[in-house]
Amino acid sequence: MRKNSLLGRIYFGLVLVILYLPIFYLVYFSFSSGKSMDHFQHFTWAHYQTLFADHRLLAIFLETLMLALLSSLIATVIGTLGAIAINEMRKPAKQRLYLSLNNILIVSPDVIIGASFLILFTALGFTLGFASVLLSHIAFSVPIVVLMVLPKLKEMDNSLIDAARDLGASGWQVFSKVLIPALTPGIMSGMFMALTYSLDDFAVTFFVTGNGFTTLSVEIYSRARQGIDLEINALSTIIFLFVMLLVGIYYFISKRQGKKAKGVGGLIK
Amino acid sequence: MEIIKLDHITKQYDDGFVALRDINLSIESGKFYSLLGPSGSGKTTILRIIAGFAEPSTGKVYFNGQDITGLDASKRHFNTVFQNYALFPHLNVYENVAFGLKLKRTPEATVREKVKDALHTVRLDGFANREISELSGGQQQRVAIARAIINEPKVLLLDECLSALDKRLRKEMQFELRAIQKKLGITFIFVTHDQEEALAMSDEIFVLNDGQIQQSGSPVAIYDEPVNDFVARFIGDSNILPGEMIKDFEVKFAGKNFECADAGITPGEKVEVVLRPEDLDITAPEKGKVTVQVLSQLFLGDHFEIKATGAGTEWLIHSTNGVKIGQEIGLFFDPEDIHVMRLGETEAEFDARLESYEGDGEGDDE
């Protein structure tokens, strides 16, 4: 057993190293003076200084962040209502149909979604820019939110709704005081997923950005084609730390909620 | 005073399943009622219709003489204690109990006062700030009761709310529920499949099977005078023997004629005779009304459950004293211990017949 677990630990460690090595490689060279990642020369903050002087890149970074927040927020509202609607459907066949339609959007390649949005927007005569990117991000985020909220709805004790009505709650009060709080963990994880999907999306965005607007992933891609600049490494390091912070916050929130909602619906142990 | 009336209620689901057939019942204020029946008998459906969570297919629900059939659950003067308590997991004990009052925008000071009172009633003083997940099953049960009584409902509906507790706690809660009901003086309608529970707590029991009320009456009346096979078997253990009416106050079963307390049945009619196992006294073979041979014996703590054979049938006997297996024993019973049931007799016919030879009998439960 002990030998086994040692082997297991080595394997686990190896997997982690392989997964994180490229990122640490990037981070490592963000502190190296010189122009390339061939070998580490000496420690410097220079790339961070050029990064913070690069107002265009910082503006794109903030715009990307705003896009992600806005699209995930709107997608969360639409997706949560959608999940409730799917859950309310009486006929199982209808429910399955809508759920499959939802899942197809998740499974289908981003390239297809991006291309079809491009075709749609040009056909409608819609100018490509922030609005088109926002709309398409909302569109691919909604199914994710639906998928995260629906299990919470399924596992929720329906008598909670009856209990609220029994105590005199109106339809809106049932929704706001019982249904939404009960779904909050699912809604939060749905929003978080939508946020990360939006932040790192390249394929869809690439199709629907116009001249005026670009996101970080598209910008990095176009810069990387002209040769790697270590400024990108510095930016990646900052994003990596930012994401770690987000995960930490998410973990903290879900742990606190998990503690509170143990024994959902007041079920007995 | 009549507070709730169900008038010719039927309930049929979309898939054609008939849950209730022509339910008529009348609930008086200030009493403890039980709806007793096996699972699938429709007892919870009746409760849901009274609470307003389900609508009857046909028929009307009256509250204080007013038709409330289509009224939303939130506007009825009833509150419910759910089977799994349905406490809101995101709120603590105080917030759960205060939920109904806060919806009505009651001033904070009044809310605090009333929550304290309600928690005191269910003996949970000092639990206000606990999370629901920190409570035991029995405590969650009490919170659910406190939450339901804080709105001062005219009727409290309880849906199998003791079934999840262990036996000792269940007994304790039975006493407490009864005490709370007496204290508040409001009507309780309690749904249960546990006949002991219903007998112990109720002023009146409705026995349900297959979507129909089989019998209603006081626990004693139902136990002593079951109207049919189903009730006799469902409430307590019983020996049910085929028999024949000889004349008024005389019935033949197990090959002999016995004096009994029933009348108003045509002589020669085939009947069923119910003998409760605890009414059978074990005596010496020569002193018994029938003699039987002991087949098996189980010790159940407070009594022995004895199976015996004799007089052409098998007998179930409860006795505080044990016997030897294979022993010949006599069984003695009084005429009042024999309960004669006519085949296919409805509750109304049964009550009418009882009236005919007992004068103003105890059957006036309406």
C-alpha cells in the first residue's frame, strides 16, 4: 500500500509538473533581460515596465476583462432563467429536446460558432466591434450556465417552494427569497465558468472582432506571429496570478456555502 | 363548529390514475384529526388539496362556509409541516421561523418577540442562531413546527412529519404535538401511515384506502368496531374468521355458536368475525370457549405473540405470560370481544344498523 501511494504521488507530481511547466517557463523568462527565451540572462523588471508603459495592451486587457464580466453577467441571468424554464417543462421529451439543443452548442467547435456568427452579423449588416463580440460571448456562455444551474434545480427539494407559498409568499417572493438562494452555488459556478470561457476565448472572438475592437487573446496571437516579445510573458504572469486569485476566491466562497448548505432541504442524516 | 368541509372531492391525474374518489369530510375547529392509510391511499393528496398545493378534479373545499377551492395556498389560513420539514437551508433557525412574518412586513420587534414565543412552544429556546445543518432530525422537526405555527393558522396540516424520526423520539414528539395542539387550541390534521400514532394522538381518525374513506370515528370506535376487513387488518392485529349469523346477539364461527354484542343482521347471513389477539385470554383447555394447540411463540418485550391452531383455523394471541410450544390451551373471550362485520357494508349502513339496536349510540361523530 505504502509503495503504491508513493508511486501514486510521484505520478501525480509528474503530471502537475508537465501541466504547469510551460507556464512557469513563461513566468521565469518574464524576469530575464534580453529579447528571447533562449537562455536566462539576468534578472530584470524591464518587461513589466514596458508592459505598464504599453497603454494599448493595458487598455485591451481592461476591455477584455469588462467584456468577460459583462457577458458572463448577462449570460448568467439568461442561463438561470433558461434552466428554470427547462426544469419546469412537464413533458420529459420536450425537456430532453431543449437540453440537447443546449448541449450541442457546448460541444460544437468554436470555429463553427464563430464562423456562423460572422455570417449572421454580416448578413444582418451588423457592424463588427464590441457589441458583436459581446453578443457572441453571451451566446456561447448561456449553455454553460444552464448546465451548471440545472443540477442544483434537480436536487432542490420541491417542497421548499410549497413551504414558501404555504407561509404566504407571492410568486416573486418565492423566486427571490427561496429559489435563487437555493440555486446560488450553481449560479456562482456557472458565472465563474462563463467568465473564464469568455476571458480565454480566441476562436469565436477572432471571427467577430472588427477593426476597432480586439481582445487580449486575439492581440497576443497577432503579436506572437511577429515573434515572441517578452512583454507578453510579463502580461501572462500577471494574468496567471489574477486567475489564481479568482480560483482562490471561488474556492473560499464555495467552501463557505458548502458548510452552510450541508444537508440540503433539511434532510435528516 | 365546522371549519373545513370537503364536498365530493375527486382527484384524477393526467395519466388517468385516480387518487381520490368522492371524498366527503368535515373538520371541526380545535380537534386533532388523523388521515390514516397505507401509502398510495390518497391521504397526502387530501392534505395537499386542503393546503392548496393541488386542485381537486371535481368537488369543492370550504373554509368557514366559504368556497376556497381555487384560492392560492399563500392566501389560505392554514400552515403545513412537511414530511422532510422543507426548512430553508440558506437561512438559520431564526430566519426560518420568522420567514412568514417577514413576508407580511411585521415590525422587527414583534417578529423577535413572536419567534421567541414559537421557539419556546417547541422547546427550542436559545437555538435561534443555529444553522439548520447543525440540528438533529428532532430539532429540525421542531423548527418546522415553530415556522408553521408562527402565522397563527386556523388549521395546522402535518404530512407524515414523524416518520423520519427514530422510535423513541417519535413517541416523545407524539406527546409534544398533542400538547402543542391543546395549548394553541387550533385544529391539527395529521397524515400518517402509522396506526399506533393515529390511535395515540387523534380525537378522530379517517381511515383511507384506495382513494376512499373507509371509516371515520374516534380511535376507540375504529379499533373496537372496524367496519370492514381492511380497517380490521390495518388497525392493530386481528383474527378474522368466516362466520354465520344465527340470530340477534348470536353468531356461529369456528364450528360453534357464541353469544355476541351485534344485532340487526339477517339470520343465516354470512359474516366475518373479528377477534383482537389481546382479547383472547389463555386458560386451561376445559375452561376455554375453544381449545387450540400452540404452534409458535415470539417474545416482544411487553408481551408474547403466540400462534396457535385449532377449531379449523389459525389464531393470533397476545399474552403477557408465555406458553409452551405444542401445549393445548383454552381461549376465553367475552361476548363484547366478538365483533361481527357484514360483507360489503358501508360506513353509513354500519352506523345506521348500530343506531337501530343501540338507540343513540356513540356513532354520532358528525
